[in-house]
Amino acid sequence: MGSVLNPYLSFAGTAREAMEFYRTVFGGSLTLNTFGEAGAPDPEIADQIMHAKLDTDAGYTIMASDTPPGMAHNPGDTISISLSGEDADLLSGYWEKLSADGTVTVPFEKQMWGDTFGACVDRYGIPWMVDVVQNA
């Protein structure tokens, strides 16, 4: 896989419910990972969704998460564009260009789940997430 582009939706505690609904609409395979599974110590968010991925029967991919405490959740501003894949050079190049003259909200670095990940808002106000998937 080179890289993929798909929507990433943010919810205020309803990511599981929303993604299960989208699975009934589009079919497919749904993967849900909680903050607790990732090692978050806060019991209030342990069962909330840190990352969800729906691979639909039609070949669409929708990703989502619950907004963790301390981060703003503004309805209407609840979608980002996610770029992910295994090609570190390609995705790092995208990151450099997208974050240039923009605002980095999560530095592009190795994260607790093993991937190299960063989030930014580009110079035009579009939120992006770039994830270099860790090879197993």
C-alpha cells in the first residue's frame, strides 16, 4: 500500500454509536480501539473510542474518534482528512508540505501505538492527520 486518503470524524463521546450506525448503512468491517486499550490512565475516557476504522463493502474507509478531554469539539469542525500508509518517505513529504505555514497540533513523531503520526491545520484552515503505519 502506498498511501490512502479518507475522512476522519470527531465525536463528543458518541464515536462507537455513530460508527456502528455507519456499519449498518454501508456494511463492512469495523475496528474499535479505546483509550483504555491504548493505556490512557483516565477511567472517565477508558471506554471512549481513540480510533475507529470502518472498511465498507463498497471499498470506502471512514475513520473516527471521540474527542479527548482538553481538546475542543466544535460541531461543524468535526472532520479531518487522514493520510496513512507504510511509505514513510512519501508521507513525511506530504507532512512537510501540509504543515508548512500552517499550525501543528500534534508533532509528527512516534506515538504510543507505535506509528509515526502528526496532525496539523494547513495554511487554508483544513485539518490533516498523517500516519506512517508501523510495520509489524
